[in-house]
Amino acid sequence: MVSKSQIKLITSLQLKKYRNEHQLFIAEGVKVIQELILSNLVLEHLFMTEAIFEDVIISKKTLVTEQDMKRISALSSPSPCLAIFKIPKPSKIENKGLIVALDDIRDPGNLGTIIRLCDWFGVKQLVCSPETVDVYNPKVIQATMGSITRVNINYVDLNVFISETMLPVFGTFMHGNNIYNEKLPNEAILILGNEANGISSRIEKSIKNKIAIPRFPSAVGNASCGDIQQTESLNVATATAIFLSEFRRIS
Amino acid sequence: MVSKSQIKLITSLQLKKYRNEHQLFIAEGVKVIQELILSNLVLEHLFMTEAIFEDVIISKKTLVTEQDMKRISALSSPSPCLAIFKIPKPSKIENKGLIVALDDIRDPGNLGTIIRLCDWFGVKQLVCSPETVDVYNPKVIQATMGSITRVNINYVDLNVFISETMLPVFGTFMHGNNIYNEKLPNEAILILGNEANGISSRIEKSIKNKIAIPRFPSAVGNASCGDIQQTESLNVATATAIFLSEFRRIS
């Protein structure tokens, strides 16, 4: 049975403040938890409903009722298990290879999807501005599907980071150079900006290579009619997918 | 003031059954509603809180309290406006250009993101299997950011559709041919499958060209250690982004 103090601890971990204080985070769902256990993360405790409790052979486990699972879960439809893990210390940034840097990404789903994309495209380093959503936010953990253990994630001042690197720096802008015409290096820093405002002007100053995904058709022509409309922008996670694909494709 | 019968109607429109019965759908948020009004959609009624009511000059409007807005909204943080629109009749499918076909996409956010991608990449036709989530689901409308009015969307039996087209048919699979090595035509049908199961075997039989996004590094080598793990798959919306980018890029 889950105790009152455990319920208090677990629900507090939905907030960054308490995750930092306790150096713990929560994960939900069989598949995500399995992947995290198989990696080097330290499991603190596992809470399970009757549906799967007997099947899991592990010492640090507690049986909870479905009602209690609803109380401790951050999900609208709770899974049969919830785990508490220790937050690992991030490794130092290795300044090589392709590195993705995020300037103020706010949506947890976007950050989770970007981490999964980094994993797919062999990007080992993800660097986030301090304003970027916390990687141990439960919604980020849910969206990464376990990729979080295979990408090294650091929160740093991006301007300091850029000033210290020898790698070429690429930033994504609405009016950058056509990505399809660029010769892209194997080693680089690729910066993506905030969902609403893009890369901040503070960071923009340090970026030499501005790139963009052109709309199709790339030249709409000088049509005089006013009814040609098109979507204003791509979602930052889908844009990241296309930029990483361009950096990694065999041309 | 919003009446009891209006509240009943609006909340019922969160379900496909009642959207079909009334041939109406709801949209929330200033920007989305603005885009829908500017397109050819027929506005049935607009509900607004005091925050913006006086600023909007339109006859079919009703002032609602913030409390009532919470009752009629499908969002956890309601916007100051909610609109009811008539569901337009889809145009007939034009069998030309690049057409995206979806086999049983269940997540409204994914469908919305894919519609936005179609808009960005100039895909005018989206064809969905009958099991695919309803395009007038409020969460889809939210995610499309207005792109829904620029893409013609039909729900049809995909096998019948494929059997009747003269266009080459491409399907996306985990173990298809490397997309980066394929010569892709300007006119084609691109099929994407369900989030968990991919393209169904029933549809797979009709697909001649199987394509895939390779993981990086594409050849992991014959490493004998068992700890090389990588994410199993890409989210269907990010995969769509990469496939459409490849079809549309200037090579």
C-alpha cells in the first residue's frame, strides 16, 4: 500500500522545484519504465496495480490500488505502473559530432519528440537554454519513449556555449538559406528556437549560418490575387525532423 | 448569455456521432477561428468572453461568462472564444500531384500535424482510411492551426482508392528501401500507417514501393556487445515531415 507521505512525494515530483530538491523523477507506462530500468538509471521504487504486480520480480516494489494509482499518476488514463528514478548527473558536453541546441523550447511534447529524433539520428548531445522545459517533466519522459537515456542533455547559457565551441553553428530561421542547397558538415551545432518567437535576438547575433526549410512551391510567383494562403510555420519538432534528416542523409 | 440547449449542443460536438448528425464542428482560439472565418467555411455562431467581445464586429455572436466558457470548452485552459462552423462537403479527390494517404492514424495531434505538413509542402489531397481519427475532432482542429481549410480531406477505403489510381504508390515501412537513395516522382501516393502497427497487411499487399527512413548510423556494424540500443521508431508525424521533405526537396 502506498503511504500518505509517498503520495505527497510522488505528486510533488510533477514540479521541477521538488524534482531538483529530491533529485528524483517519475516515469509511467510499462514500456518506458522497462527501457529506463535497462539503461543505467537507478530505480528508487516501483508502484504497480494488481494487473501486473505478481509478474514483476523486483525488490523495490509496492502494490497500489487502481484508486491510489489515479491519485499518484500524472496521466488522465493511468498505466498499471509508476516508477521513481534518481536523476542522473549529466556527462560533460563533448564538443564533437552533431549537437542540437534548443533556445527556449516550452512544450514538453516537443522536447520529448526532439530527444527521440536525436536518438534516431545518432545525435549524442543535446544542449538546452536554461528557459527550456525541464527534461524530467513527466510529459517529456512520456514522449521520449526511453530515448532520454541515450542522449546526453545539459542546460547551459547558449551564448557561452557557442562562444567556446570550434564547431560551425547553424541556426534555423524563417528566412534563412534554403537547407536543400546547403553543404552541411558532419560536425556542427544546430540551434532551434522557441515555438512562438523562434531563436532569440540575443542568440541570433552569434549565428553565422542561417538556414530554413522552404515552403512548397518555393516560388509562389507574383500572383496578384490575395487568396493564396499557406501555413505560417512548421511545428518545431517536425522542423527538427527535417533539419536532422538533411544533416544525416547520404547525398 | 449561452442557453442550456446551446451548451448541450456545443459539448455534444466533441463527439463524432453528433458532429455528423448536426454537420457542425467547434473551433477554439482567436488565431484558428480567424483563419477559418477568412477561408470559405460557414460560421454558425461565435461565443466570446468579455475580454474580446466588443472588439469583434460580427452579427452571430454571444457574450458568455468565463464560467460558461469553461463549461463549453474542450480545452483545459479555455481561450476567450469558441466558434461553431458548418462542416463543409469535401471536394472529390483529384488523382494528381502528391497525395498523402493515412491508414488508421488514431492520435488527433498527429493528424493535425500531418495536415499542417501537407499545407507547408503543397499537398492538396489527404485521403484517410475510415478508421482514421475524425478531422473535425476538436484536438485535430487545434493542431492544424487553420491548415485544414487548404487541404482537401476524404475518408475512403484505401484499397479501393489504390486500385483505381494510375499514380505510383509508396508505403512507409520499418524495413523498406532507404528513402535517401530513391528517385521520387513529383506525382505519387504516399501512405503512412497506424502509430503502433504501421500499415495494415490488407493495404500492404497493394503497395509496390516500400520506403523507410534509415537510422543513423545506417550501418551499426557487427558489434558483438549487446548494449547498442536505439529508439525503435519515429513518431508518425515526424516521419511524415521527413518523407514529404524528401519528395519535395530540390535534389
